[in-house]
Amino acid sequence: MLARIGTDRSGAAPIYAVDDVFADLFEANARYAAVKHEVFPSGVARRSLAIVTCIDSRIDPLAVFGLVPGDAKILRNAGARVTPDVLRTLALAVAVLGVTRIAVVQHTDCKMESAPPGELRRAVEESVGTPLPDFDPLAIDDHTTTLAHDVSALLDSGLIAAGTVVAGLVYDLHSGRLSTVVAPRHS
């Protein structure tokens, strides 16, 4: 079986045997594993922080916040939305992994904000070759409204321990700056 990985200048992706699709990742991992690295004794977030942010590969959450591995729990999805699985994961992070602060961080130039929901749904339908009338891409109308909704969803869920502080932030891809859109609140 053959698969495509990456793209070249013509837009066509090179074809590799399925066994080779992840070969570059395993080669990089071998280089990483060859160097001794510190493994912390616990999975507790040393900075008591969880960050929900977008899957956009232009964002490096650890660098944006001046963190290192082990400092925070990082959750990523399209648009940095609070979904049922994000809520489940954050409930566990708060209950057993030392999280007392949650930052929901959207960003500028996000496809989830610039494309209409119907366009996003159609793209997925074309990708899978079947109509998906109930598919909700959770597009972003505007950061203020969406972040206010998602911060409230966390605080009102009954799954996040009292006293946990939650804020809604926007990361500007061009300036590298964070701004507060929804002020920190606690349940």
C-alpha cells in the first residue's frame, strides 16, 4: 500500500510505502533518544498550568509562555475550543495532575475564524467523500464571544474544582504577544 506525505512545490505529495510514512519521525526520535534527557518523577504540572490552544503548527505553546517540558499540560484542537474531551481532560488534570490555572488561547490568522462553518464542513465532506450535515467544525465568530463561551463552559461544567482560575487569551502570531480577552475568573 502507498501513501502520500508532505507536499512539494507543485502541490503534489510524494508517494511512499505505508511502512515508510513515519520513517523520518523514527529517525528523528532515534537522535533524540540517543541523548540523555531528564524525566521528571511525576506527571504533575510544575507550574500548575493547563493551556488549551489551536493545532496550528505555527504556535509553540511552551515558547510562547516561556515554559519547558513538565511545566504545563498542553491540549490542542482546531480553534482551541472547549469540547467534551477537552473538558474531560481538564477535569482530570485539575483533579490529579496539579492544575489550578487554565488558559484557553486562540490566535490571530486562524482558519477556524476566517472560514465560514459551511466551508469548513464542505471541506471535510469532500475529504471523506460523504455528506456530513451534522458535522459542526466549531468555527469562531469572534474571539471575545467564543472565548467567553468556552471559559464559561469550563467554569459552569461542575467538573472543574472550585478555585481553579480560567482565562481566555489571544496570541498574535505576528507580534508574538498574548492579550487577555476574558479576564481570569474562578469557579
